[in-house]
Amino acid sequence: MPIAKLGDIGISYKVEGRGEPLVMITGFSADRSGWTAQVPFFRKYYRTVTFDNRGVGKSDKPQGPYTTKMMADDTIGLMDFLEIERAHVMGISMGGMIAQELAINYPHRVTRLVLACTYACQDGTSGDSPEQARLAELPPQKVVAAMIGLALNRPIYKFTFGVMGMIQSRFIGVSGRAGIAGQMDACRNHNAIDRLERITAPTLVIVGTEDRIIAPVSSEVIASKIPDAQLVRLEGGSHSLSVEMKGLFNREVLNFLKA
């Protein structure tokens, strides 16, 4: 994959398809392959941009702490590098937190916004699920492995991604610990709740009702704060609903982007 040198950070990216740009921001510890179930579908309609956030994959992995604002700035830097003035922006989980910061701080760069399985802050009702909160004291590589079981609801996906998670955990233990720790800091300290009203882009908030990583009510909170946001609940959907329910997820997002 090509590397965009953005100031002091190198970001690995890939551009596919043609049409209006669609920038897709993946979640905690995931590289651009987290969008494998989306790119073949959306590149038929859009110029899709996927990339590895700082700290993972083939992007640089500097010492943290990181912030979601910092990673939003990385995303804008990549858009500038690719000469993209405005784009549809879709973020999932931590990527949704990054997308919030992007839409708040760079409103003129966002055409339409999709926030999936994410939160605006950690408080008494919003944020990590109780199961996810119990992982907080584990080392970064063990958090990643433990999250696989929580992120998926269907046995076949749990098995497949569980094997991948074990491989990923070993890699993190060898060379990627600083980046994962930096991303963990970004998630834990993310707080956009009092600034969501500044988002001006038409927004879709989409969540699985059986998300065991981030409390589903978090999406309801976000949708209530963003002016005219549309909330879609996918019954039985897990945190990884973009994989387990990819057909329904992709159609809901496409219908929104085409509206």
C-alpha cells in the first residue's frame, strides 16, 4: 500500500472506485482490512478511501498518547494529500469518534456523515458496555484478543475472527504495543458530547441492538444531540454488524448517502 507522508506521520492508504469520495475510518486496533465487507460494495458507487489509523497496520506507530482529534487531523491531512476537498465520511467504533471530531472541527469538508457503533463520551449511560469496561486493566494485546469474543455474536464469525485475533495479539506483543496503547488512550478520553450540536452535515447513526462492546444507548444519545440526525437500529446486530450484517448495513448506508 502507498504511504502518505503527513508532517511527522506516515499513513498507509488505498483508493478504489470512482465518483464522489467516501472516506472510511476504521475502529480500535483494526487496519483498513476492517472494511473488507464494505469496499467491494461501495467502490461501485464511490471513490472509496481506506487507511490504517496511526498506531496500527502499515502506518507509523509513534508513542502516545493519541487523541481522536489528532487522528481526525490525520484524516484531513490524507484528504489534502489526495486533493479531496469534501467527502462522505463513515466511521465505526473508534473511527466514529474520529469522524465526530472531523465533522465538528472541519464541517466544510464533510458532505454526509455515518457514525456506526460508537459513543460521544463515557458517562453513566453512554460508553463502554459493562463487559468491555472489565477489560480496562488488561495489557493492550490481551484487550484486543478479548474484544474479539465480545464484538461478534455469530459462532462462525467468532471462530474465524478469533483465530485472526490471536495472530494479531502476538503481533501487537512484538511490535505494535505503543500504537495500541495510544489508541486506547484516544478512546478512553474521547468526549464530544457538548459539541455534537455543531455538526452540520446530514448524519446517519447506526447501531446493533446487541452490541456488547459499546452500550447501544450511546448511539441514541448521539442521535439526540446532532441536529436532524437519523437513527437506525439493526435488531440483533453486534458491535461488528458491518461484518455480520453486511448486506443490511451496506444498504442502509447507501440509501442514506444517496438520499
